[in-house]
Amino acid sequence: EEYLKQRANEGNTAATAPTAPPAPIAEGDFDATAAIAQNKQLASSSGPAAATPSVGYGSASSYLDTLSRTDAIAADMLDSSRKASTAASAPAKTDNFKSSPRWRKKTKQLATLGPASSDFEMIEKLFLAGADVFRLNFSHGELAQKKELLDIIRAVEAKYDHPIAILGDLQGPKIRTGTFVNPAGELLQAGQIFRFDSDETPGNAQRVFLPHPEILEASEVGHVLLIDDGKVKVVVSGKGPGYLDCEVVVGGMIKDRKGVNTPDSILEISCLTPKDREDLDYMLGIGVDWVALSFVQRPEDIVEIKRLIMSYNPNNANPPHIMAKIEKPSCFWGDNLERIVELCDGIMVARGDLGVECQPEDVPILQKTIIDECRAQGKPSVVATQMMESMIDSPTPTRAEASDAATAIYDGADAIMLSAESAAGMYPEESVLMQQRIINRVEGDSHYSKYLQATRPKITDGSTASAIILAARSVARNVNAKCIATFTSGGETARKASMKRPEQPICAISPLKETCRHLAMSWGVYPEYCPTENLDTDNFRDMLRTCCEITLRKGLVSDDKDLIVVTAGFPFGTPGAANIIRVIPAAGPSYWDETL
């Protein structure tokens, strides 16, 4: 109240007093008025590529050397910035390019890279269209190609000074039949008995080799086997040493090396094949931020991959986060889902295989169940598969696909993903942009906020950090703050803030690049890397000044009267130690109370 009265008096005085130009800004000082005017000039004179300087963020020197135009833009902008800092003459409300719809959304976007999106130009377009995370699918392509893509992503990250997460997706076990004598395969008739066995002889219309003894062992009479993504369905009618006799329920063609799904069985196999282990070693070597684990059947699978990651580099304080792909019905048996979510760092609703092994009418309900569990535990959830499938060869989605994407957002998912649409389709940029448009449209709907508030999970751990986050959200709403800013080392405070789905964006400021990239997956979080040398953690007032600089640069505030709710923990760097909350105006130190 004192601050608002002061600002009102200043406004009345300014209305009658002549306006003097501001003094030049000394190096190292922060002045919101000049910075706002500077942003306005840059936004009106430069395109998106020029609005933010390229800084040394990430490791992509081999690509940055070839991007001379980026360096030229950065140099021009730095020169413009210096001129603007001394030429600004009055406060002005403005938006920099980061106030565009691409930067205002809270639901995150994942885009898979592939042949249609493998060069700098296209990856940059996908980023500007809305992609927050890029997925590298290790089921296809050579390992060297993945490193090239990672370097390009880091170059885009450096150019726009914005953290981008990279998700490495492991292939997982591929359970397939053997071969047939007839190269065209065999037509199975409904009602016939067909045998799967351990005989390596090529198959015929009565039998075929199944090179997976664990299936022969785990399957029981009455269990269902699905062949070729469910095109052929059989039920086990009898079993013996090394074979399964099955009755064909849904007939069709069965050909060489077609996939086999076992919805009723937990197979005694690792979800990590020898290829996956090699790929995981490579991922850890090049520095991906997230690892997606396929074929998760039970919580023990998460324990296994975490053990492997720790054995690779036991002293690594910032290992990649683990994302479990839920695609097996066994994930929903007993308390498996709750325990899987607890053990991993995020969940992907992999609706492809999940839709094969479960009834189609069950998939939407399972999707909501997974998202609710993730929200309850504060873990990011990603809805994937066939989001914009028709946009592989069409510039617009079907209305059903648009509704499907919107439903995932209404459900409260942290992110939605594109697969072949951005990796191999004819319209990768348009696919990402369409998702961004749907996100912004849904998030602007009054129903969306109501749904999120009605399903907001409770934080019941009783910690000081949780109490601070709850208070920050309440204060931000009551004072109509423009954003919530949190200083975080490992990202836990920011994830708890995201868990409560506040109306304001969350600016997460961290001295660790890895934390910023991890947080690129979380709903509503705008991560910002701030090196330790730029953050005086012994001077809280200086940290608040840095917060104002960052939120203004990111376009989260645009007026010197905008309020920011700031949380931090002291001693800084202690996980989950948030114990301070402040409400500050964006104007900077010259307008603050001395007690701040």
C-alpha cells in the first residue's frame, strides 16, 4: 500500500513537472525505464533472431563457427543496446519479441527430429514455432547423427539465450516372430489353432518360431497375444515345454518378423537391450538432458536404469532425468503406477503401444489417470503419439486431432509431443505452430483455469519450502503480480510451484545449465541460466536486482509498476530450502524500500 501511494504521488507530480532526460546508465547498473525503452526499440527494428544476443551457453563451437550471421546480429544488437541505454527519455510500456504467443504459453512442446528436421534452419524454425524440448529417437539413424543434432540444438540455444532440453529416447525390446517359408506370409483364419514355439525352422500356416522363451514361459491359458499391432489376435489355449497353442480370435495375414504384444503378462526380461545399453552410454557421453525408457513394466525397471547411469559416472551431480514411457497394462496393476511415478522424473503417455495392448475406450481414461498421478507427485507428464498424424502430409490437422491435443491440455498435461509429424512429415514447422496455437487458445479459455483449479493437488509434505510456494501463489494472486520468480539450484522449488498451476508464469533462475534444461519440460516454468559469477548469493538485494533484469529481458514484466513475487532459500544451493518470500516492483532498486 505504501508503495502504491508513493507511485500515485509520483504520477501526480510528474503530470505537472517537465520531463528531464535520464542520466546515462553506468556500467553494471540496472534501470528499468531505459531497459523497457531499449526493448521497444529492439523489438521494432529487429526480427526474432536479432532480439536476443548470442551468448556462450552450451557447447556447439563447431556449428557456431559457421554461423557468422548470428555473430553479426549479436554485434549489431549489442551496439543498439548501448545506444538505447543512454537515449531513452521516458518510461514506456512495451513488449520485446519474447512477449509473442510462442513465449506466453505454459504447456510445453516436444518435437521429434528426423530427416525432415535435421539442419540448423529447420530446427531454429521449430524452436521459434514453439518447441521447448527436442526428442532424439534412438530407434532410427546412426549415433553420429544424434551428436550432430545435439550440437545444432545447442547452437540454437546459444543464439537465443534460452534453455532447450534434449530427450534421448531408447528403443527398448522389440518382440517379433520368426520367418515363414512363404515370403508373403500366411493367412490365419478365425477359430484355427496356431502354434508359437522354440523351433527355429521357418514357419507355415500352422506354426512359427517365437525367439522369446520368456513369452513361452510367462503366458498362461487365456492370455492374449497381439500380432502386428493388434491386426491379428490370438488367445492361448494350451502350452507345453517350448510352445504355446493359440486359438485365432481375429484372423489376418502374419508375415516375417512382425511385432508381438503381451498385454496379460509381465515378461522376465530387462527393458534395456544390449543396443539400449550402448545407446545409453552414448547419450551420457554427449550430454542429453532427459532419457526416455521404453517397455517399462514395473518400478524395478526405473531402478535398473538409474543404477546404470550412476555406474557410468558416480560423481556426476547432475545426471539426466529419467522419463518412463507408460505403454504396458502392467504399469496399472496394484500400486505400480504410483511407484513408477515416484521413482522417475517424468512420465510419457505412449499411446501407440498402450493403445494396442489396452482397449481403445480405456486409453483416454488411462491418460487422465497418469496425468493426475503426475500432478499429485509434482512430476511432468507428456502426452504423445498421433497428436497431429494427418499433418505428416497435410498442412492442417483434422478437427479430431485438434480436439485430442486440446483434451491433453485441459487434462493438465505438462507437455504434448510430435513424432513423425516433425521428424519425417512434409509440414514440420506448421505442425509445431499448430500445437502452439491450440495451446494458446486453450490456455486463454476460462474453462481451462477452472479445470486446473478444481483438480489442483494438495502439497502435504509439511516442509518449509512447500509452505513458501503455497504462500507465493496466494500472494501473487492477491496483489495481481505479473510473475513468480524463484531462485533454485536443483529445480525442486520451481517444480513445486508448477505443481500448483499458478495463474502467473514461473521464472526459475538457476546457476546450473542442467537444471534449466530439465525445467524446460515443466508446465509454466521459464528457466533462466544465471552463472554463479553473476549471482551474489551473499547479497539478497543484489539477487533481487538480478531477478528484475531477467524477468524484464524475458518479457515477463513490461512496466516499472509490475509486481514480482520472489522466493529463495538460504543458504543458497541447499535442495528444498526455500524460506524467503518478497514482493518487489519491477522498477529496480531505485524504487525499492531500503529494507528489501
